[in-house]
Amino acid sequence: MTTKKPIPPGEKLPLKLTAAERTLVLEQLPCLDLDYEQVIRDTPAGHPILLDLGELDDFGGYVAAEANHTKDKKLQKKLDAIFQKIQDLLDTHTDEEPPKTVKIEDARKAKVLSDQAVQIADWAAKALVAAEQLGIKNKPLERFCLAPAQQEVLLLVPGISKAIKTKLAKDGSSFTVADVASMTMALAADLPDGGPQKQVAVLFLAKHLMDQLQEGIVGKAKPKSSKVKEPKAKAGANTLFQFKITLMDSTPPIWRRIQVMDCTLDKLHEHIQTAMGWTNSHLHQFEIDKQRYADRMLLEETFEEMGCLDSTTTMLSDVLPKNGKRFRFRYEYDFGDSWYHDIIFEGCPKPEPDQKYPLCLEGERACPPEDVGGIGGFYEFAEALANPKHKRHKELMEWNGPFDPDEFDAAKATKAMKKGLPNWRD
């Protein structure tokens, strides 16, 4: 096996494309992200195109998608040659840190928690900047509430200031936006420490604070107006949408690239379930541009409490950019295990006349089994199955073994998408 050359994260690598290959990419990839198109146009002739590993992987997806569904053999051969150049760079470089001598499951847990802590702290910092720009940073956060148990957790967090802890100890204290953002960042710093029970409590509490910050800041940012917002222009019935779906925190990534005709978010949920390999056994929701969408019938009274809009009546063309520009949103499945999916809208390619949709173009790795305990539990499960000497190997084999984490077949995924899920509503 070839040893990959380690490079710093974000370092650009030279992708050498001929003038003809540049022209082909710009003219034959209809859904190519505008950012990549601009990079190619801005790079002088004869110079390599500079992209980091993440960008190369993403760019290669566009090339592979077009190569996979074109019927022009000559075009396919040219696209394959470009894809191979990209793959050669990906196969010979890595920006991951060298492995350390720790247990695999511990390392994976630590990475997931560390990544979550960084995301929470970064979100809180951005919320604070937004509040400062709106002039509400030091104003009380309206409708802010904490349960007694949540106050007890916060009082034990080392990074929270004495002033805030004094407020927490007193009933009826008001908290500013800055106070709540500070508490959220302190929780992020404390997340990797402590046992599993404490980490779960810290995660739920951080989410509670983030939700209240978002409600308070966004509410202030919205202009008061009695005018009804005009709906976005709807796409035609024959509009095709392309998405890349990645299970968040999966390493190496578990992902699918799919194409579907314009449909409701409820139908997109069905396509995600069947393409990924889930069984539709739990609740789900979408979060698009800070708005939640869910099935009113499934959530019942919780639907209104969560401020959701109805996913069974909301079309893709209602919520996605009309110009086809790349757009990211999130899908959550199973509110207990919390399988978060990062979904990238990659544009609207032209439908093939003889092709039937939906379609799974490509993907990698098997979907985790249901009820395995989230991403951390999945990696413990996979490691135990792979090691016959593991203390839980026999138990998990009887429960849901054998399991091949690398198993994936795009044709089978497409077949499952076209078959769809049982209509439980009937």
C-alpha cells in the first residue's frame, strides 16, 4: 500500500488540467458549483488549478456524476481521465494527523466530541457577533428559561464566570445574550471531559442554550412587517435535483449522491431513507435555513412546540435556491441516536430522456444498523464485530451480525429508492 504524504489541513494541491480539459469541465458539467467554475476561470492558462483535499474530493464528485450518467462514450472517457488525475492526488496525500497509540474506540469518541465542541463554540461566537451587530449583546434574552437541573449542571462547569454563577444561584435572575453565549462556550470547553453521562447532559444543555439564543437573536433580526412574504417561484414538474448526503461525524464518510424529481420534503425523507439504508423506524426532521420541517401527523402536539412547518406539503422547489446555486441543509433521523445528515444541494442537471428517477449515482460504505447508539455506538459495534476476541463480539453477532462496513451497491440503492417505503398512513 502506498504511503500518503502528510500535508497541513487546507493546503492547496496542483491539479494539472489541459486547456481542452478545462473547457470540457466548464461546458459539460451543468451543475458544477460556481465557486469551482470561478477558480478554473481565474487560473491562468498553463498553471495548475489549486484545490485542497476536501475541494478535490467534492470536485471529483461532480466529474464522476457526469461520467456515470452520460451516454457519450468519448465524453465519458475524457471525464474518467480527469477524475483519475483528481484521484491520484487524493490517493497520495492526506491531511489527517498520524495515528496515536490509543484504543480505536477511545480515539473515535474523542474526535467526535472534540469536533462537536469546536462546532458549538464557533456557533456561539458567531451568535455573539450577530448580537453585537444588532445592538442586543448586553440586553436580557427574552423568554430565557432554565430548569433547576440545568442550573445545577451549569454551576459545576469550570469555565463559567463567578458573576454568571451568582445569577444562576439566585431565582428570577435575568441573563443577557452575552451571558448565554458565554455559558454555551464554557459548556463546549467542558464537553470532552467527564464520563458519558455528564457528556450527554452537557450536549443537551448546550443545544437548549443554542436554541434559545437563536430564537432571541433571529427574532430581533426579523423586521416587523405585515406584508406576506412572496413564495419563491416553483420549478416545473420535470425539474431534477441532485444531492450529496453525508452521515455527519462518520469517518471515513458514509455518503450517497442521488438525483430526484421535484417532490415534497416528506418524499425526500423517503429517498434518503432508502438510499442510505435506514428503515424509517424513528422520527425525523429537516432544518433548512434555520427553519424546521417535520411530519405533523408523526410529531402531533410537539409539532407546534418545535415551531415546525409541514414537510408533507413543502416542495423542494419551495425551499431550494431558484438559481441552482449550491446550498447546504441538515436532516436528522432518530431523535434518540440523533443521526445527523449533511445534505448538499448540487444543482439541477438536465434529466436524461430514457432515465427513470429517483437514482442513486454513487456512494460509499454501509449504513449503520438501527438502534446501535448513534455514531459513537456504531464504531464500538463495528470494532466488536471485527474482533472475535472482543468481549461483546458474540452478543453483537447474534443481535445484528455479520456486518460489512464497506458494503454498498448504487444499483441496489437505486432499486430501493424506486421501490420506496410502505405507505403506513393507509
